[in-house]
Amino acid sequence: MADADSASEEDTTVEAVFDAVAETAPAIRAALPGRRVESGAENPSGETALAADVYADELLAEALAAVDGVGSYVSEEREAAVDAGGAVDEDAYAVAVDPLDGSSNLRSNNAMGTVVGVYDAPLPTTGRDLVAAGYVLYGPITTMVVADADGVREEVIEGDGEGGVDRSVTEPDLTLPDDPVVYGFGGRVPDWPADFTAYAREIERELKLRYGGAMVGDVNQVLTYGGVFAYPALVDAPDGKLRLSFEANPIAYIVERAGGRASDGASPIRDVDPDGLHDRVPLYVGNAELIERLEAALA
Ligand code: AFP
């Protein structure tokens, strides 16, 4: 889409995507108390899906497939893309979703969220094809962070899940604070490679630990206070745990638009060219100086 008209079409579709995400958020939140149980199914990554994962995925699939300009819906909970009636590489987007990131936090009543990436190419593809990304965070309040051509904003989303949604922009220009305060590193410490362990020991002496087990909540801490989040390569899992298309790329887009950096340990995560929809990658995101130190430590 090169001309001005098509650029405004892009903006309209991106806006409509996040309108749809915002409108589903209260219903997903309202459904959480009754869906803490396992669904009996596994997702394509081999993880047990909760009833809440399945419900969020179904609600988001219906809402996003109905958006004009969305050609396909791609979900961490589904093996393949769902056709939404448009040729993604011509005049429509592929919307990639982690419907309920951190759903294992539901049992312990901790934060979790929905991650969204808007790609202008069919998946699997690199994060360079993202035109927008965002996440909903189900914490004490429901917020939505959206990164697009205009920058990064935070909204508060309110609604009873029965229909209307109230949205208010609480931060119109969200940027990563210059002075880092927090860090959060996933995986078990004995499973960290020696070079990452050495980096972690340095960071532990400089910053405060904030790790809650849901990437959306932990990255939101970094965006709010400055710092670094990582789910690193592990000794027995060199590709780490997080999915490139549904988690790493959208978060990378948001953090980069907010002035930070996102790496796979050696280079920008958005340069990673995946083989499949559900490829996993190590992810390190946060203040540029902390990511530069990380890449030097792993070199
Ligand atoms: P769940 O969705 O299974 O809870 O996993 C969440 C997640 O993919 C990501 O949100 C977290 O950063 C990471 O896994 C936490 O993994 P650990 O439980 O190994 O810390």
C-alpha cells in the first residue's frame, strides 16, 4: 500500500483491530473466574490449554476475522492460520494473537494478558512485517498498550463484559524511562547458560527483581519503570520458551517503538526468519544499554 489513500486504509484497519481487541477485553476478563480449569486439549506448542485460553481465542477469532482489512487470524492456540477473507500480501493484514499469555497465572490470581501483532505479510514471516502491535494486561485494572505508526499509547479499558466498553488514554506517548529500575528473567537458574548467568549476576546487583510469570505483566513493568526482561536460551532449550510470531515479535515492536531494544541474544529479534508459525526464540528486551551489555555477554 504505497499511496496516501492506502496508507489511511492501513491506519483505519489497525485502529479497527485494536477497537475489536478492546471490545473483547471486558468479556474475557469476566470469563476468567469460571474458566480456571484445564480444557483437556493441548496447544500447538504442546502446552495444556485452560478453558480460559480456548474462550479468549474463540472470542478474539470471531471479533478480528470480522474486521475489514484482516485477511487471516493466526493464534498461538491453533495449528494453522484461519482465513478471514482477504489476500494478506495484497490488501489485508494477518493478525497474530496470543489470546491469554500467562494463563498459568489464573490459578494463582496473578496478572496475564492478550498479545496482538498486525503483520502485512502472510505468516510465518519476520517481525519487520509488523505494522502495529499491542497487548491487553489483566491486572488490578485492565489496560491496553498499542504501538503503531503514531507511537505507543496506554489506555484503560472498562466494561462489564455485557456490551459497552469505556476507553480512556492514560499515556499518549509511552516511552521507556532512561534510568532502568527493574529486571525479570524467566526459566530456572540452574538451566541458564554460564554467560547469561554472569550477566544476571551483574544486573541483580543493579536493579530490582520484578518477575511475575506472565510476559505481558513483566514487560509492562519494564515499560513503566525501565529495565530488562528476558526469557533466555536455556541449556536444554536453546530456543528458549517464547513464540516468535505471537509473543516475541509484537513485544519487540512495542519496546522498540518506545525507545528500547529487543534481541535474540545476538541481533534484533525482528530480523529472525522463522521456519514455522510456532517457532520459539530466546527474548531479551528493555533499555538499549542493558541489551547491548547482554549481547556483549553472550558474544
Ligand atoms: P503460560 O501462558 O503457559 O502461563 O506461559 C506464559 C509464558 O509463555 C510467558 O508469558 C512467560 O514469560 C513465561 O511463559 C513464563 O514461563 P515460566 O513459567 O517458565 O517462568
